Amino acid sequence: MNTPEIEALAQREYKYGFVTEIEQEFAPPGLSEEIIRFISAKKGEPDWMLEWRLRAYRYWKEQYEAGKEPQWAFLPYGYGPIDYQAISYYAAPKQRPESLDEVDPELLATYEKLGIPLEERKWLAGVAVDAVFDSVSVATTFKAELEKHGIIFCSFSEAVRDHAELVQEYIGSVVPHTDNFFAALNSAVFSDGSFVYVPKGVRCPMELSTYFRINAAQTGQFERTLIIADEGSYVSYMEGCTAPMRDENQLHAAVVELVALDDATIKYSTIQNWYPGDEEGHGGIYNFVTKRGACRGARSKISWTQVETGSAITWKYPSCILQGDNSVGEFYSVALTNLRQQADTGTKMIHIGKNTKSTIVSKGISAGRGQNTYRGMVKIMKGAEHARNYTQCDSLLIGDKCGAHTFPYIEVKNRTAKMEHEASTSKIGEDQMFYCQQRGIGMEDAISLIVAGFCKEVFRELPMEFAVEAQKLLSVSLEGSVG
Amino acid sequence: MLEIKNLHVSVEGKKILKGLNLTVNAGEVHSIMGPNGSGKSTLASVLAGRDGYEVTEGQVLYRGEDLLGMAPEERAHEGVFLAFQYPVEIPGVGSIQFLTAALNAIREHRGLEELDALDALKLFKDKIKALHVSDELLGRSVNEGFSGGEKKKNEIFQMAVLEPTLAVLDETDSGLDIDALRIVAEGVNALRSPERAFLVITHYQRLLSYIVPDFVHVLVNGRIVRSGEKELALHLEEYGYAWAGQRDPTGVGSG
Ligand SMILES: Nc1ncnc2c1ncn2[C@@H]1O[C@H](COP(=O)(O)OP(=O)(O)OP(=O)(O)O)[C@@H](O)[C@H]1O
Ligand SMILES: [Mg+2]
């Protein structure tokens, strides 16, 4: 496709506004300035957004041509090269199955096990759902409630259109496009995502969940999320859902930016269950995510909680920059690798302000031939008087073909810092298993129980509903890992 | 109910049980005594189905069926209970959650309806109260941070809830103070019935004055070298295991 054609398309696009007959349109595979312009035009973006994308693209191209795709993650099985020119960066939605009969029965069986209501199964499996779908009306009710409090919760595209000044001020301010290869890629081509702004002094009255933003839910590949909590506000955001999401796109490169101003708190919970591939490691998502929160204000707090069970490869370090004095960063993580999954995940806590405090609790579970790596960095800068960090890093092995690895980095430039580090690696105890079995609990249930116990400190950080689901999810993900 | 015939068991190539014979009928309480390392816990483990024990010879019938062919959880479903010499800690797993899972697995096998969380909790509270054990234990993770005595009491409490047909108690009295000892004994005595049998492994005659056994067996070096009635325990206390071995060098016990 040449430039005039794209421009023509873009022109036509403007006429119809945002939601048009996208089914008939696509971008050819490959990445170029033209493609970026096409995406931006397609979304009807203002110039500044296009320019921003282009800057990111140019940076990415430099990196790409210099062969600077990051290689430092610990991935013992490696992975095939990613052909960036073979990816379509703006594809029309895939042909949706007409009914559940056309959906992979294995996927449906999993939904059944997770107890997902029938209507939701359809949505998750990508079947076109009709307007009476319950959550749609729920979403509408929610929206009205949020508006009452002045909270903005919308898709990223809408935010670019309707809240340009906020987006412009904060986008890239936590994760600049120069941060890393995949962040640059995302910045250039991001498809959509979520935007949240909570005004001063407002406590968001409900958990915000992408789940309720149905029309924006199918934007997994290059998602971009920006959450701003203004002074004294509070928001809890939940991302993902326990149902396995299948996606034809192998590469996922999301960016999440959080900004907490004075006395604001952001709680960000994730359940990630993208398709993990098969036992030989075929298929499966490459999940290369950049998540970072800036505690800009004094006494602000950002808390990450994640339950990662999906994807063939996970590469993800939700981090906190503790700039404001007395600010607090937390990271609670459960990462499970089974089959031939590889996860390299952890966090960075950068202490800049005085009396800043961070807590890291990481629980890695390896089963099958899964490889699980914790990689964490705690950095105490010169001015961070009386900074404190507590790190606890536990690994649990199920079987003897899997692996657990830990790479904690600590850098302290202020003598008043207090650091605590605890680590453990244990095999799921044969005596624990036998004890359960002797009481009549079968092997798989026993494993679920023991694993849930192991993850308890993380689960209790999750919103109630999510915690119950997460526990179920772990059980399902571990099925067949014993015997 | 339980017939052990010429049982030979090795652990990591080392012979531990060397032709053990024992018959336990419904309604009976048998006590097994014997020096450290003689194979008492090994016997308990083999009966419960723990991995790593190789049966090289012999047979165990439980209610006429081949016990050794069953998975550990099946044995539990069939009513075999082991009070562990060293109860295991399961961090993060709530006692209530654990015991509810166990109880419902067993109930399911017996064709009984699953108990919901509320009914289960009520049952646990009743049972623990009847044993005069603090219900504070219910609010904690399974055995985590329990004192030695609390762990043993917890085993008896679990037994009371699961109502086994054959209960094997491995040194449940060791390390208990006198009140705890009484709790354990009362727990067993309350369950005694014509349908149930108990195998009580102990080093001390003291327990047997609370739980009066029908038979006492002396296990030395992998064999039962002597069997008798409750008085045997008293003689043992007086003369020691060497005496028991001398008096019955063939090692053929009976019960
Ligand atoms: N896993 C094992 N590996 C090696 N040896 C073992 C193992 N388990 C048991 N044994 C050995 O088998 C023998 C019998 O052990 P067992 O635990 O049955 O004794 P016990 O009669 O219960 O002793 P105690 O009165 O001290 O509890 C001991 O010599 C013990 O060291
Ligand atoms: Mg023993």
C-alpha cells in the first residue's frame, strides 16, 4: 500500500468517525512510517499523537537495525526469532466464530472448570455476543456512577480524543519510548487500552476492571494503559481475567504507566492467563510487558499484585519509582510455569525520596518443564534517607524437570537504608502430600491446597473476587502436573 | 478386619520388617511396643501407603481386601487413619479448609452429601469442644507453629472428625503432659466401638492404663517377638525388650 492510498483511507475514515466498517480494512504486514501514519489516521488521532508515535518508531528502528532486541532475560529454552516485518500492526478483527460450536472444545472445557457463565464464555471465546449480554448493561450502570464522581475511565483512543491535555501531560512520562525495545515498539503502534483519571480527593467507589469495558477487551496485542491518581485519591484497578485468552498474535508488548500524586494510592491487580502453548512449547504468547508506576507525590502509594499463569514467555517487571517523600511501593507476585513455559519476572524499586518504603513478595511455582526466574532490583539513591525494603522471594518446585532461578540486585547509595531479604526454594514436600492423601485428599487437590497455601500472602492482596478466581486458576493450570 | 501375613518390607534396600504377622479384629485395641528403630513407624507407614517402602514378601488384607494395592487416599476413604508420629506442617493452608476437604472427600466416597462450610465448621467446633481442646487451633494453618503437644492433639481431633474404621496411632503419647495424655486417651476411648479397631504404637505403659488394650505385641528387629494381654506391657516396663526377645526367639507372634 502506498502513501496516497493510505491517506485516502484515512480521509474516508474521518468521515465516519471512530467506529466504522473496520472489517474491510487492514494494514499489510510490516512496520514503516507509512504504517504508523495509517494506524494513527485510522484512529483519527491528532497530530501530536502521530508525532509521538513517529518519534518512538524512529527510536525503535534504530534499535532494531542495530540488533538491540533485549537478550538478557533468563530463558533457558530460548525462543524463535521474532519477524517484526511479518506482523500486521493494524489488522481487521478476525473472523469471529458464529457460535460456541465452532470453538475449540478444550478451551470450552476449561471455561467449564473455571465456572464461567455461559454468556461470558461466548465473549471470551470471541463469539459475537448480542446486546443483551449482561455485562454491557452493568458497564453502563458503572459508567454513570463513575461520572458522578468525576472519574474518567475509558479506552485509550477515547482519552486521546476527549482528554488530550491529560494524555499529553502524562503519556511516556513514566515509561518513555526510549526505555526499552518493546516499550518503543508499543509506543509506535499501540492499538488501544485503558485510561483512568481519578480527581483530587476522590475515592473510587468500585474496582475498575477491563472486564467491564467489553468493546476494548480484544486489544491484547499492543495494549497501553495510563492511570493517574490525583492528590488524595484512591483507585483499585483489575486487569485481565482467569479465563484462558486465545490470540493468534504471538507477540504481546503492553505498556502500563501509573502516576500517583500526593497522598494518592493506586492498587493494580493483574491476572494473566494468555495461551501458554503446548507441552513442547509450540504456540503460546510472548508476553513482553513494561509496567511502571511513579509515586510522584509525598505519601503516595502504588501496589502491584500479579498472578501470572499464562504465556509461553513472560518478561515483566512491574516497578515503582518512589520519588515522593514517605511514598510506598509494593509488589506481590505469583508466577506459575508449567508445560514448557518460561517466565522472567520481578520488580524494580527505585528509592529517591526520604523515608520511602518498599515491599516485595514473590512466589514462583515451577511444574512440568517450566522455568521460573525472579529478577528484582532495589536501588536506594543518595537522597533517600531512611529508605526501607523488605524482599521475600520463595520458589516452589513440583517435579524434577522444572527450574527456579533468582537474580536479586541491590544497589545502596545511602547508609541509612534498611534492607531485609529472605529467600527460599522448596520442593513440594512429599510428606505434605502424603499427609493430605492420608486424610483422603487426592493428589491433584492436595497440590492445589499446598500451592494455594504457598501463595496466600499474595492472594490476600487481591480483591476478594479475583482471589477466589486466582486460586481456581492455579488448580486448573497445574492439572496433569503430577503423576 | 486387618490381617498382616509374613510381611517383609525394605527401605532403600535395607530390610526393616522381616516376616511380621498380626491379626486385628473389629472392636479390638492392639498395642505395639518395641525399641527405637525396630520398625513400628515403618509398619504404620506401610499400612497407610507411604511411598518408598518396598514390600518384598507377604500380604495385608483389610476387610478382606488387598490393602497394599490401594492408593493412600483410597485407604483413607476406606476408613484407615494414621495419627502421625511427626504431624506435618502445611504453611498457609487453613485447618478448617484442610479438614473440610478431607471430610468431604471421605463423605463423597461413602455416598454422603458434601457438607457446606458452615455445617463443617459447626461439626469441627462440636468435636474439638468434646475433646476439651482449644478451638483456637482451628483458626491456624495446619500444624504450623503448633507445639509438639498441640500437633498430637490435632491428630486426635482429626481422627474424631473423620471417624475411621481402623486407626493407627504412632506414638501419639510421646512428649505429652498428663492432661494432653488424657485428652488423647479419651479421644480414642470415645471412638471405641465393635466396628472399629485401633493399633496403638507406644513406648509407655502409662498410655495403656488410659487406653486399655486387648492385646500387646512386642516388635523387635522387624518381627513380633511376643504377644500377650495388657499385663505384658507391665512386664516389659520391668524387664525390658531383651527379655521379651529371649522368651520367644522364633518371633512368631499372634494376636
Ligand atoms: N527412609 C528411610 N531411609 C533409611 N532408613 C530408614 C528410612 N525409614 C526408616 N528407616 C530405618 O528403618 C528402621 C526402622 O525405623 P522406624 O521408624 O520404623 O522405627 P520405629 O520403631 O518407629 O522407631 P522409634 O521408636 O524411634 O520411632 C530404622 O533403623 C530407620 O533408621
Ligand atoms: Mg517411630
